[in-house]
Amino acid sequence: MSAGEGKRKRIAVIGATGSVGASVLSVCRAHAGEIEVRGLAARTASEKLRGLAEEFGAEMLCVHDAPEDGISWGRNILTGPGGLAALAESPEVDHVVFASSGTAAIPALQRALKAGKEVSLANKESIVVAGPWVMPLVTRPDQLRPLDSEHNAIWQCLHGEGRNAPAHIYLTASGGPFRTWTAGQLRTVTPEMALKHPVWAMGAKITIDSATLLNKGIELIEAMFLFGLEPRQVGALISPGSFVHGLVEFEDGSVKLLAATPDMRLPAASCLFWPERRWPAPDFEPPCLASRTLSFELPDEERFPAMRLARRVMEEKGPYPAVLVGADEVAVDRFLKKKIGFTDIAAVVEETLGSCALPSPRSLDEALGALDWARRKAGEVCAARQGKKGKE
């Protein structure tokens, strides 16, 4: 349904209280005449969620981790995985935005696609862990719309190309706050230092992943599944400033790129209104092109080994995408708690990958099982490293 048909598009936002959800809702706020927010979901029953429900008049609310004594907000509240699924497949919703992190919303994503909904996706785990059980559910072009800025850029660059398959795609990274640091300096990084991203304002987990470049590695795996490409076709480039978000190189040697002010409201608007374009919000500022200098460099896989690990995972597939995600979750958590060092994050992930002897998953449940195994194993690896440091 396009906005030009005179009927407001009805959307639900899963992960409404996070940073990506805030960007999506900012676009909805700016285009209230064309978008109606019917449903909102979050992990917990926060006052922020309640306030958003009142502001947008959302008729359906879902709290995944509901308290045992219930929620006394004077309205019916959906809860748990079943509540997410009911929201995602509701006939009262045209478009579902998945802006949450983690794997809890994967079943709801599957239900939304099966129900024929338009889906905007900013949840990496859904594709990296469950790609083989999600992508086959996409039944028409542009039903699944990448919301992350890099994948959104590739998606837009591929439009209009028909059968012209890309020779290569490149996701860009700012390089994080430690792009020019030496290996010795990286060993001194504290959580407080790593949480200061030079461009984006994001949650703690993704900010740390961006500093180690593991976030970019995970995005490469996601892009491989999302666009049906081989590992050799997917790469990354460091481009400080995050003005260029993605590039596509075609077989004739030409390159298309998407450049824009680094603001998540722009890819959000492209997903919600595609194929039409809308100004994201009244305070959105267009880029000053005369002041921009574009530069690209390859990631240094010696100082930032996370990229090397992601490439290994892309080649081997099997249980390894899920293991990478699970090990990283635990390693980042332990780093934020100051139990391991910054450079230990990639080391923990690598040791966990090296310990994996699991078979290739044949179902989503088996893939989630590999994820849980990786979390347990990474916890053991972190504890061992912490114990060694305590004896030094």
C-alpha cells in the first residue's frame, strides 16, 4: 500500500524504545498524515513505552518480558513470544518494523513474512542466526526491506539493475574511535573509552562491536544471506565520517554508491515509503557536499581480527554464524563489566569458534542451540582469562 492511495499505512514497531525504534517513530511523527502507528513492542514495561503508546494512540502493545504481577496500564497488553507473533501477523497492521536486538523476535519475523506483511528489518541476529529459515519466507520483491544504513544502501543501489548481478558489494565502516591506534594502545582501551562512537549514537553492545569492527563482520555475514551472495562478493571498506554507507561494483567495472548524512531516520523513511521518497523529519539536514572528502581504506585485520573471524565464518557457514553471535554477546558483556580487556573480545570469540564441533543446524531450534552453546563456552573462556589475569 502506498501513501498515495489516500489511506494511512498501519505499522507496528518491535523494539520501539531503542535507538533505531526512536528513529522510525520520529519519521512516523513527521508523517502522521500518511502513517498510523497501530502497535508497539518492547522488552520491558517502561514508562517510555507507555508514553509512546499514549502519544501515537497505539491500540496494540506488547511487552516481551512481562512482570509476574502483570501490567496495570488500563489496557490489554500482549506478552511474551506469543504476543510478539500476534502483533506481527495482526490483520490491523500493514508494515512491521523489527528494530530490536537479539533472537527473541525471530518467530515473530517469520509470522510477519508468512502473513505477507511488509517488513523493515534492523535485527542482525534474525538473518545471521536464522537466515536459512527466514529468507525463504520472502515471497515478493521489497517485502523485506533492510533498515540498517549499510544494508539499506546496498538495497537501494541494487534497484533498477534488473539482471545485472553485482560483482562485489562493500559495506562501509567509520573505523570506530580507535581506527588509528596501535595494537599496544588497543590493549589499554576501557569500556568508557569504547562507548564514545565518533559518528553514531547507539546502544552499548553495538557501540562496542563497532569499536572492535565485529559489528561490521556480523553485517558482512548478514549481507551474504540477505542478498544471496558468495563470501568473495562481500567486503568492507573503512570510510571515516560515515557519509558513504554502501557501494556496489558491477561486472562492467562501474560502481554505484549511496551517500547521505549519517542519520537513521533516512533509511527508516526509505523503508516505510518505498518506492517513494519522503523528507525524514523537519529538522533533518541535507549534506553540504562541498565540505565532504571521500576516502576509503581496507580494514586492518591484524589490529582488528574480528574481520578475519567473520570471513572465516562466511566461508564455513554451518553452526559458525550462530556461534560467532553468541560468543560475542558474552565477550562484550564481560568487557563492559571490566572482567576482560578490549582485545580479549576477539580472542574469546576466536577460541569459542575453534572449540566448536557442532554439526550444521538443520532447523531454527538447532541454530538457537548452537547460539546457547556458544554463550556457555564463551563464558568459560572469559572466566579462564579472568582467572589468569588474577594470578599475574
